[in-house]
Amino acid sequence: MCIICLDIEKNKITSTDAQWALIEMANELDEKHYEEVLQKIEILQAKDDFKRLLKIDQTVEMCTSCHCDPCDCNWGIDE
């Protein structure tokens, strides 16, 4: 197992950094392991994309009456 694989297994590297590391080490790896590392990087990329999507997609539940979050429908009743 190469250093890229170890870092991927330990979640110590991003998919982008893994791609750069693979480019640097491409000549040192045999073809079979190169393909395995590529597959691991693709999986890591999908996980990174999913995490990024979760951060972006913060759904806001708006009130259907006043269209505010938090709801302002009862604002001023007690005043």
C-alpha cells in the first residue's frame, strides 16, 4: 500500500491533494496499483462533493403566511 492509499484510509488527504500526489508518484507505481489509487480517489472525490453539498444545502423552513424565518406572525400581539 502506497502513502497515498494510507492517507486516504486515514482521512488525512483531500481528493485534490491525492490527485496531485498521484501525478507525482505515477512513474513509481505499477499500472494495476495506479488504477486502484484512481478508484480510491474517485470515491474520495464523491465523499468530498457530498460533504460540500451538505454545507451548501441548508434548507430554510419559511412561514407560509409571513414568509419569514423565524415566523413573525405573532409579533406585536403581546405588546
